[in-house]
Amino acid sequence: MDWNYLRTFHAVAETGSLTKAAEQLSISHATAFRHVRAFETALGSRVFEKVKGQYMLTEAGEEILGLAKSVAVSIGDIERQGKGRDVQLKGRVRLTAPGSFSYFFLPGYLSDFRRKYPDISVELLTSNDEINMSTRAAEIALRVTSTPPDHLIGRKIADIPWGIYGSPNYLQKHGQPQTIADLQKHQLIAATGPLARRPGFVYLDQECRDQIAIRCDDLMPMASFALQSEGLALLPADMCREGLTRCMAFSPAPDNQLWLLTHPDLRNIERVKQVMRFLSSAFKLETRLHPVDSGTN
């Protein structure tokens, strides 16, 4: 049985009015009526009679009222306790994020957050997969997407540009490209699998196929191959690692959009709000996401 039916029954019994009960519970008159009818159906007996416009308890209703009062009080206590926990800056928050952010950005950010909010523990789940946040597998999702799911709420916190990256050893030996046309003179590290459908990699396949020396289905090994001087790699700014030099921007690849998302039911939980605010501010100030080319485009 839906506990709301019992709550509505108790309110109608206390006020003698469907309208007053609906106002008390902040529901519509039609919803209150439906709750009472559903409650009677579940019990198999009528609990009210309407006498001169007032809802009067039947004998069955009288017998149930005492139990309903104690249950209603218990439900109220549970809700108050839950709401009390929601406004406290303590407890656990689970955050899911892609690998590059989990490895290169979030450890520093979350260490700073823990110093400011020591009673909030953050669990970091590294994944690129969509999380069903309705099941509370995670409270917050950091995702690179241009189309965030309709069932989640949040904000775009950064635009992340792509660029051509190479190791100093490679660039010293082969020179540094200044324009997209210069890529025809270099070995390239490109994509395979679903990643190959990204606009930037589609362009490389169409215009520079003969220069592609290595393919990967993940950006992190692409960066690693570039570090080994195996060629130039097309990477978003969040993938730039120590030892890689950004040579030039790459206009065929549109900026990635970084979103911070949560489930609508969690928007007013204080610890979730604080984590989202902190991360949003940290990413907006992140200079690594606003790189400067070492050469001239």
C-alpha cells in the first residue's frame, strides 16, 4: 500500500474535509479523493461517510484511525530525520568521471575539497559509461557530452579544445607543424573503433590516411604513443600529459563540452550541492583546459 493513502486518510479524519486535507498535504482535491478511494479499495471496506458535507469515520475507519495516527507520526519522524541529514555537510557522495579527469584532475581537487569539508567523503568511480543515477549508483556524474541526458540536471562547466600534440624528441627530429597542411609531412596517431567517428579523426582519415602510423580506440594510449615519439596525436586538452607539447589548434575537431550532472531528486541535498559547486569552480579556473600553442597556427 502507498503510504500517501494512509497519510491522506489521517488528514481527512482529522479535518473532516477533503479540501482542508488536500491543502494541508499540498496536493490537489482530486488526488486526495483518489487516495481515499484507493485506501478503501486496499482495505476492502469504506472508512468515511459524507454527512452534511463532512467526512465522518465509519466503524472501520474508527478502528484504523489509532493505528494510522502512530504510523503517520513515525513517517513524519523519518522524513524529518532524512531532511535533517540532507542539510548537513556530512556523509558520502559518489562521483563518476572519465579516466583522464579521474587521473589528472580530480585527485587534486578532491584533496582540496576534503580539507574544506572533512565530514564529506567522496567516492570516485572511474567510468565513461552512462550511469543510471535513479538507482543511486552515483550522485554526481562528470561527463564529456554535447547532449546530456534529459533525466539529469546540471550545467556545462567547460569547453575543451582539441589540438595536435607531440613529444619534444619527435618535434626536434621532424619539426613542428604550423598549419593543418603541414600534417602531411608527419607520422600521425589516429583512432579506430567508435572513437574514429569523431569529426577530427574523420578528417585525419580523409586527408592524411597515408601518414597514419598507429591507431588506438582510446585517447590515453594515444597520448602514451605520442610520449614515445611515435608520431603526432590529436587530443583534447584534458589528455595533455607532462612531456607533451601542444603544437597547434585543430579546427576540424569541435570543442568537447564538459558537464556536471545529478538527478533532480538530489539537487537540494547540501553535500551534493557543495561538491558540485566546488568542482564547477575548480574546472572553470583550470588553466590546463585553456592551452596555449607553442607555435603559430
